[in-house]
Amino acid sequence: MTIPIRPLTVTINGRQHGPMDVPEGLMMIDVLHEMLGLTGSRLGCGIGICHACVVIWDRDDQTSEEVRTCITGAGFFDGKRIRTIEGTAQTDERGEIVALSPVQQAFLDQFSFQCGYCTPGFVNAATVLVERLKRAPVPRGEVQATVAAALETHICRCTGYVRYYQAVRDVILTTPGLTRDGT
Amino acid sequence: MRVRRRRTFLIAAAIAIAAVAAAAFAMRNLLSGRTGGPMQVVSAPPDVVARGKYLAEAADCAACHTAPGGTPLAGGLPMPSGYGTIYATNITPDPDNGIGRWSADDFWRALHDGVRRDGQQLYPAMPYTSYRGMTRADADAIYAYLMQMRPMKVANRRTELNFPFNIRLGMAGWNLLFLHDSLPAVSVGSSPAWQRGRYLVNVLGHCGECHTPRGIVGEMELSRSFTGFALGRVAAPDITPAGLAARGWTAAALVAFLGRGLARQGSAFGDMHPVIMLSTRNLTPADLDAVATYLLGDSPPAPTSLAAPDPAEVAADANGAGRISYVALCAGCHGLEGNGMPNTVVAMRNNSTLRLADPRNLIVAMLDGIGAENFPHRQSMQAMPGFADKLSDAEAAALANYLRVTWGGEKGDVTADAVRALR
């Protein structure tokens, strides 16, 4: 038995990987974990429900969106640009972290997570939300609902979400340009 | 052309008859129309009320007479149509908003003649066209059940129909043309189960109201009964014996589907999901068997087993675009071999929606996704994402064709235009 092979070229965190041979049917999370050593994205449910595995897909129209890597085949990402949790913080030339992203820092400051398994997914979801609000700010009165709508598909089994949502709300309200006046 | 001429004639006839009927009915109905009157007090034995509950579920009153998230049977579901929007009414025994002042005779008239207690015509969004075949005893039992519910003070919303459809009296003429005492049999049979099934399907279940094509003035085209129709975004498929057998349905599979919402052929989605949850799941095993017996007939046609993919059709997807999309977006859950996951994700192989000649429902499912759904016996299916923003029209068409050819035994004849039309 031979497994069909497909070529994959994908840009992850600004760096091009491939062209490389990937067995057809391999989900992207397996490519990240097993072939590229990027183990930060979490495999939770494996059926696209918990969203621990989401990465950020940077679309050509300058928008960004979440993609679940546990149910999305590697082939989908051929020729695309994505960001994983490993690329979120600023690093120096040696790869050492020098500054966390505002979302990451807020999650730490507010003790948003406990076991941390779902955290990469929450960081990516919140990052996508912040980027969306940069393009299209919402009234300050709608921030709470906007955060809830953006994060509601992400499952956390430890903390009850309150501190996650609170941290993201604070980031949005204290970052200029993400909100406008009004309710 | 002939069909169109016939339709034009029918419309003209309908309007003419409506005008004549208007005079006669205006006299009778407006004079007899009642709005006030005493609150009815109904005392029925518990077994009659229980039977009424069973029949009300079999007749699926709740599917329309309950708004999403609303009070059971207190009305409010908007039913959009080409003629405007009709809102289902409150049928709890509230005296002012519901049927609290209605007598059993009033209730019977609504089900049997499509006439409200105040003498106004109902619109056939209320399926009196099917309920007309109901026995008086069954109508009375449903009435007894409804009248012992808690009255709910939920106001009805006015229908929003365009002229001339907003003239309720016009329905009197429509009824003369299109209201029949019984609907045609869709299969051949005579057994007691078949006869019971005919009553459950044609009358109580009013299956034809969605599954039978509708003509230009909204009438069921009875000569094409159960051959399928797209009243909403998800089409009601062909459920004639031949149509069902062609997609591999057997009596046992129909019983599983109607009783649990899940079968090897797929899970209920779209408007059929509430039908399962509110109605058919409550049917007794004997009644479920009767429904399956009637749908397929006393001598069911042999189910068509799925043929191997047509090599010519497979070759047509020369660059494998459909398979590439399938592996990228679908195989993570539905599996490389299309087998799905037990209790979690339906199989693509042999899936009834893939085996429909009309690709509409397949395209709609791919574009819109299907929300997470609960089923009887604590079963559930996870949500399927929609892929409208991830697939171009051409990619979606290629994917639909891959699915149809590989696991549906259908032709790969879906075009990008067909996808675009459903966006």
C-alpha cells in the first residue's frame, strides 16, 4: 500500500516551509507537530469543536481569520500564510522572547487560564478579533458582546471564561483605534 | 406552453370563482362570524387528552405554532412565501389570543374547511388541505388536548401578504379548486398498516405540504405528489417509493430516520430536523412501521445499491480539484474514505443527499454548513462549518461533483453557476 503524497509550501510566522512532501489526508496540526516541530497548537477534540488547534490565516485581502487545523487538511494551506502561537510574541535574533503580545500579557496579568491547554487557541482568537477591530472599530458599548461572540466557540474546561473575556475586553478598551464612541 | 396556458386559465378561473364565491360567502360567513362568546370549558377523559397529545404531535402542530425559542403552541413562527409572510397563530386556550372561545365545531371547521371561528378564511400555510382527511374523533381529541393546556397571553402577528392575496375571501375560490377530500395515494397497497400509514402521512403528518411541488398559486400539484420541492432553502427531497429506493432507502432505514433522525443514509437537517424532534420521534413503533409501509408500498421496490463510480465521470475531474478540496476541508471529519465517524459525523458514502439528482441540498450544506443538532436518545451531531468563504464557485462545484460521483452514484454535472445561484 502506498500513501499518495502531495507537495506543500506554506509560510508560517513569516518563514516559508517547503516545498515538502506531505501524505494526503494529513491534517495540518499533524504537519505542525510532527514535521515542523511547532508543537504549540493544541490537539484537543480532533473534530473541530474545542478550537484549541486554531491558527491564524492571513488572507491576501489583509484580513485574518481562524482556521481549525485538526479538521483542515495540510493541502488547504498550500501557498497560504499562517501564524501559530510560536509567532505571537516578539523574539530576538536568538529566538528568545523579548516581549509578549498585548493579548498574551493581558492573559497573564489577569490569570485568565489555569492548565493552559486551550490558551494558544484563545490567544489566536483574540488576536484575530483585535485585528478585525483595527479595520472596523465597534462602539464601546458593544465590546462585551463582541468579545463574547468572537470567543464563544473556544472551549476552556478550567476557568469559566470570565478572566479570558475580561482580559480581551481590557485590551480592546485600552488600545487606541479599536473602539468608537457610542453604545 | 400548455402548462402555462393551463395555469393562466386556472388563475383566471380562481379569480372568477372567487368573485362569485365572495358574494355567497360574504353573506354566510360575515353574518355567522363570531369573535366574542364565552370561554369554552372542556372536560375530556384523560385517555382522550393523551390521545389528543399523541395526535397533535403526529400532526406536528408545534413545528409552526411555536416560534423559535417561544412558548409552545403560542404561535409566532414567520412563514415567508412568494406572496408575503404569514405568522402561525396562538392555539393555546387563551380567550383573546388563542382558541379559548372556540368550540369543538369551530376547531373542526378550521381543520376541515380552512375557516376561522370568525368566519374568515385561513391561508393554506395552515395545512387544512391535508388535515381535511382527519376523522372528527381525532380532531376532537386534539381539541380536548389543546383546551387543557395553559392559556398563554401571546398576541398574534398580522399576516403581511401582498395584494390580492391579502383578501382572505379569495381563498374561498382557491378552496373550490384545490381543497380535496382526500389526497392521492403515493404508493400501492391495501394492508391495514398501509392504510394507517396513508392516514399518518397524507393527513396528520401532512408530508405532502413540503414534499409535493406547488403550482403558481401555491396549490399542491397532486399529480406530482411527493416528488420533492424547494419551499425553503433546503429542498424537501423526492419521497416517492421510486425516489426513496433510488437513494437506497428501505423500510427499516425509514423507521430509523423518522424515529431517531439518524440512519445510514444521513441525519435529518433543515426543516426535517424539527419534524423528527417534534413529531415523528413520538410515533409508536407500529405507527412508524405504518408510515414506512405507506411510503414504500405494500411491495417495496428493491433499494438501489450504490454503484462503483462511473470511470468516465471520475476521469472528468482530471486535475483532481474536487478531491483536493475534499481532503483539505472535509476528510478531517468525514474521513478519506467517506465513512464519517460513528455518533459524531455522518458518512458521505451512500449519503441520501449525495444520491439526489438535484444537487441543491448538497451545495447548500457545503456553503451554509449545518448547525449542531441533538437527536432522540441523547444522540447528537457536531456542527458542520460552512465553506462559503473558503470555496470559489468553481471549487465548490468540483467538490460537489467529486462527492456525487464518488459516493452518490450521481453525475458530476454541477456547474459553478449552480453554486453561484445558491450563494
